[in-house]
Amino acid sequence: MQLNKKTINRILRENKEAFEMLENYDKTHELPFQRKRIDITLSVKTINKLKKIRERTGKSISRIIEEKM
């Protein structure tokens, strides 16, 4: 089945986000929804606040930080 230029452009337009994600993956080999571990330094006060939020919400600390970003 051959696609004409109009059909190709429509498919590209309708799926723009997916094509951009795949293009970025070709360059970086990372998908935007992948998770990556990093080391950060936080004050004891900040860590204690995060632990209290974790207890109250039941979410992981990393999830809390991601949502705030």
C-alpha cells in the first residue's frame, strides 16, 4: 500500500509527539518516561520534611520531588 504525501503529512501531524519522542530516543537513547537514579545532597531539615510528606501521602520521596518539579 502506497501512501500519498497528504496522508503521510496527516499521520505525522496527528502523531507529532510520538515522532519527536522517537527522534529524541535516536539521539540520546533515553525515553522521557524512563527513570534514572541520581545522587543529591539535601539538608537534614529537608529530608525530615520529605519523610513527613511521605508518611502523610504514601508516595515515595522521589515521586514527591518529581511532582514538585
